[in-house]
Amino acid sequence: MSYQNIIVAVDNDESNEQICERAYALAKGLGAQLNLIFVQEPLPPLASTGAVGGVPFPLETGDEEYQETLKNAKETLAELAERYNDVVNYHKVIEAMGTPDALHAEANQSKADLIVAGSHGRHGLSLLFHGSTTNALLHDAPCDVLAVRIAEAA
């Protein structure tokens, strides 16, 4: 079996370069297509109430940051789609879902046979406090998952 329909989980940080280069090389070598996906998770429940720990804050602040993140994500996706246009099938932002669930749903809907995502290699207490989207992505994935180890900047 050869991978033909690959989802690439894109983020708003410097890890995109490493993730997309790995996915691009794979797609070129296999004659596959890439689908670039950015997942914007919802604002925390407290943000929608306008208070954190009982201390009110301007509701617009959270929404402004959310909208700015969406804008940046759309720009990033457009730039990546242009750079890798010979293998990119589509790109899109998915809003208001947890990242692993959104990528699982997209993989099912698009009949993807591989999801490529970055991994910062957290373990121990760092994993406990920060969680691991990649770890959650591995569980219940409808297809194979390639975790690209993100090299830390020197």
C-alpha cells in the first residue's frame, strides 16, 4: 500500500517548515497529494463569560486574539499551498473542535491514508502539564500517523 492522500497538520509557528518539508518530500516521492489543515480550537469556556477566576476582562480581547490567529492561519495556509502547489490538493481551517478530533474527522471525510503532524517530544512532567496533541492524535486515528520530530532552535 502506498500513501496517496496525506493530511498535514499545520500550526502557527516555526515547526511548519520541518513538518511541511517532510510531508512534501513524501508526497513527491509517492506521487501523493497533500491536504493542509489548521485547527483553531475554541476559546476556553471562561473566555466566553468575560471573567477568569471571578476577575472580569474585556470579552473582545479573547475574540480579537482568536480572529487574529484565524487570519494568520489562513495566510500561512495560503503561503504553504503556494510553495507546495504541485502536490497540494486543498487547504482549510477547521474551527471549534479539538485538534485530534478535527483531524480524525477530516481524515475520515477525505479518506486520508496518512496524517503528518509535528511532535515536540515532550515527556515526563512537561507532557503532564502541556499535554500532547500528537499523542492524542495517535489514539483512534482512522489511518497511519507520522510524527515529525521538531528540532529545537539552537
